[in-house]
Amino acid sequence: MDSPEDISRYYKKQYRIYDATRSFFLFGRKELTSRVNKNSNGKTLEVGCGTGYLLNQINSDEPYGIDLSYEMLSVAKNKLATNVCLEQTTFLDYNPENKFDNIVFAYFFTISFGELETHIAKAKSLLNSGGRIYVVDFYDYGNQLYKKYMNWHGIEMNPSLLSQLENNFTTEHSELHSAYFGLWKYFIYQGGIS
Ligand SMILES: C[S@@+](CC[C@H](N)C(=O)[O-])C[C@H]1O[C@@H](n2cnc3c(N)ncnc32)[C@H](O)[C@@H]1O
């Protein structure tokens, strides 16, 4: 999508049906959560936490979530324990006092693909030395018709997302999966920073 305003408008229309509908196509989020929970010591941030689906399953001593959408965060607030620190902000405007040990992105990068490089640079700037990034996201479309449909929803899939992650972090784990007999592919990525 083009701007934070467009994204905010989109989720204002979607937040009521979000939890009921997304399990049919946002695959890999449970697997990503299990990975985070193996290393969840310290401070963990989810960027674009939406309605709190992942934060509800992440066992962290100090969980944080940010999202630009007031409506998505209002659903998260009702669902999550009170120790989860939530803030309404865009990622690029977020200026926390301390850095994080783990940063999680679930279906975040492909919704604002135009900002990919600045978003990766921001993630690097917010990670402690020895910290980790965890990402699940779309990898590529299976055909042109599906591409048109997803672009209409503001999603841009491009295999360069995974290469950019691999270029910027030390890859600890990377896996590709096919959804609905090849309609699209998605990936799960874990990387470290020295
Ligand atoms: C596809 S949803 C994913 C939500 C959640 N991670 C999940 O897996 O259910 C993308 C979320 O990212 C948020 N978002 C998109 N761009 C953002 C940005 N630049 N800063 C903060 N939040 C953003 C949207 O408001 C939305 O809640």
C-alpha cells in the first residue's frame, strides 16, 4: 500500500473480521511463534502486531507491540495480558528508549514493500548485538491472476524480500512453503545480528 494513511483506512474496514478470516491465508505464524519461544529471553518486539495474534502466544518477559492502526490495537488490547506494552505508531516513527533482543514481523513487509530498505535498516538499528529477527511473509505469486488480486489488496510479493533479509542478517533458518497447491509461496526466516 502506498502510505500509512491508506493502510490505516484499510484496517479500519477489516479489523472486525480480521481474526475470523486470516487463518485461511496468513500461514506459518504458529511456526514462527514456536521459533521465537525457543529464544525469547529479554525484550521482544512485534512490529505491525495487528490484533495481537502472535503476541498472545509469545512467551517473553518483556513483550512489546506496535501498530499504526488504532482499531487493530483496540482488538489486541482486549486480548493480551496487561504486561504487553502496546503503542500506536508507524515503525519509522517509533523511538523506544532501549533496543530489543528479538524483533518479529508477521506479514508486515509485503504490505509496505516500497519502504523495504528503510524498514530493514530500522530493524537493524533497534536490535541489541546478538539479537534476532523473525519474519514470516509472502514470497511470490503462483500466477498473474492471483498477483492482480493481491495487488488490489495492497500486497506486493517479491522474492527480493527474502534476499534482502539474507543480505542484512546472518541467516540461522530459512524455509519456503507452497500454499493451496502453488497459488502462492510464503517463507519463514530467522536471522541474527552480530
Ligand atoms: C497483515 S497485518 C499482520 C498483523 C499481525 N502481525 C498478524 O500476523 O496477524 C499487518 C499489520 O501491520 C500494520 N502496519 C502496516 N504498516 C505499518 C507501519 N509502517 N508501521 C506500523 N504498523 C504497520 C497494519 O496496521 C496491520 O495491523
